[in-house]
Amino acid sequence: MSVRDFHNKAMEYANNALAAQRIGQEGYAKLLFHKAYICETTAAQQLEARQENEPSRAILYRSAAWMAANAGDYRVAFDLATEGLRGEVSEQFRFELNEVLKHARLRFIP
């Protein structure tokens, strides 16, 4: 599967997770967010940390990290945000990835 295919599947899981949250199905939402971050991480891992892959790579890692946080997997969220910060990341996405790190640190201190 391509980066786009994995990303699209991740978005499908994430949208379904948000719908589950809206109706109070937190456990099911976490399961769907887990599946979403696995797909988004797979998409991100297909892009090397090189300038020509930015900002797509940083966006995918940011998205995967937030999905992991929403799944309650704060260690994974921390690790994904850290990986997203590797390479030549713009200030905007560096800030956004650092926001995920702060969020994860509040719930998990590595």
C-alpha cells in the first residue's frame, strides 16, 4: 500500500473514532484511534527524513502522535512526535510536534 493509502485508512479510523466519542463509546474510540495511529505511522515511516519529504513527513508524524495520545498510548505519542522532529522540520510543524510532546509528558514521563 502507498503512503496515501495508509493515510486514507488512518483518516477513516480516526473519523470513526471521533463519531464513537460523540456517542460516548470511549473504549471503542480508543481502539479505533489505535488502529488509526498504526496506519498513519506506517505511512510516515515510508518517508525518509529528507527535505523533499517535508512537510508531509512531519504532518504524518504529528497526526500519528495525536492519534496515539487519543488512544491513551502516551509513550507511543511521545516517540512518534520525537521521530517527527528529526530532519528539517519547519518552525510551524516543530511547534505542533512539541505540543504533542508536552501533552504526552503530562501523562507519561519517559
